[in-house]
Amino acid sequence: MSIHVCPWLESGVLAIIHEDDDLMVVNKPAGLVCHPTKNGEMSSLVGRARLYLGANPPTPTSNSETPDPRPDMPRPYLINRLDRETSGIVLIAKSSAVAGELGKALENRLVEKEYLAIVHGHVKEDHGTIDAALGKDECSIVAVKDCVRPDGAAARTEYFVEKRFGRVISGPGTLNVGPETHSQPFSLLRVIPHTGRKHQIRIHLAYIGHPIVGDKLYGGDEDCYLALAQDRLTDAQRAKLILENHALHAQKIRFPWRGKSAEFSCEPENEFKTFFDTGADLR
């Protein structure tokens, strides 16, 4: 994997897996939103892409985090998007024409994606498919929350168990073996979404009784989501969540590109990888 780091992006790294005249494939870190915010260009993936592609570097005397754009440089268009806490591959077109081309590939279901997810519990079957329609959760006070409902939009998720393991948890992502501790079961899944509904993977895995580790909205206590938004997340809630960000990573993507089949992949972040690498394998 080739990573291009723009040296003047001081607050983080724009990790580029692939770049050509028309397209960038980047590895979005967990905790970074895709769309622009009011907190400056570095606070979103598209903002960082704009800086990388076309803005002059900020100067020490500038009072603005957003430098003047260069109109002759490419403009980034996000082809796919990930939730704030989901890490992994995002496609960024450098023109509206290329964005339209890739958008059609998405609409025609020619873009294949694979994710890694760490879930609570040991998933019994090595392989399975979840066919369950999704729609708005009208019982939730969280406006963005969806759920499985029979009158929803068709959604299908396929999964494969990569590893069943146990860990002794005593806080966010930590191990603490002692007389008062016990091992908790987890599974590492490879997940293939065959449709692209909002929060699909997270909802489907929770629906079969195996929510994603760290999921504040679908992990069983939606107050964790509200508490984070309101800056009142307690130590007890953090310990229950185990990980700072939910354990979902967009690892691989395949799509037709310039008459060939293009495939790109990237590894999850250290916290994600260490969590399952250091767990006791119980396969």
C-alpha cells in the first residue's frame, strides 16, 4: 500500500492508497466525518482532500484555517461515504464527470465492498446471510436511528466468521486477568453488504444478537450516542463500549475502472487490529 502524506497537514494524515489524474482512494481514519463542518478544513475528510488537491498551504500569519483555493486545481467529490466512527476506504473523484461515471457504477451495483467487524458474542454459523428490510425507528428519540421493519427498504448482508476469540475486559480495549475478571466472547467477521442502506451492517448484526463492539447507537443503549453528542459520556459507559470508536472497517473495494477491474484494500487501525490479534483464539 502506497501512502502519500502531505507534509503541511499538521493535524493528521491523508492516507492515499491510490491516486491518478481522475481518482483518489483514501483510508479514512475512525472519528473523522466525511462532510464539511464548521470547525475548519482539517475536521472533515472532504476538507482535507480539498487542501491536498487545491489549496495553498496555510501560512504562519494567517488567521484562517482555510486557505484561499486555487481555481485551476481539481475539486474532490466523495463517491462513497462512511459514518464518523467507521474507518476505511473512500473513493474521491477529481471531477464531476468522473463522479458521475463512478456514481453510475454504484447505482448499477457494480461496486463490491468488504468490511471487517468485531462483534459481541460468538457467532454460531461460519457463514450466513441476513435478509431484513430497514426503515426509520419510530420508537427511538434519536432522529437518525433506523431499525428492521417489514415495511422498510430491502437490505441484505452476508458475513463470514474469521475468528472467534475471548478477551478479559477491564476498561476501554484493555486486558486485566485476575480473580474477579472473566473472559468475554467476541467474533471477527468479514462482511459483504449486498445493498447500501444507512447503517445497514450495524443494524443487521445487532438484529441477529451480535452488535458491533463500541456501537453507541445500536449496541443496546442508545443513551451512549446521546451522551457522546452532549459531552456527558460517563466512565461506566466508556467501559461498557470497550473501544473509543465502533469496530467497523471498510477493508476492500472492487469496481470496473477504465476497462479493467480495480481492487483496493487497507488494514484497520492499531486499536481495531490489536483487539482481535491479542484475543485468545477459540475457533
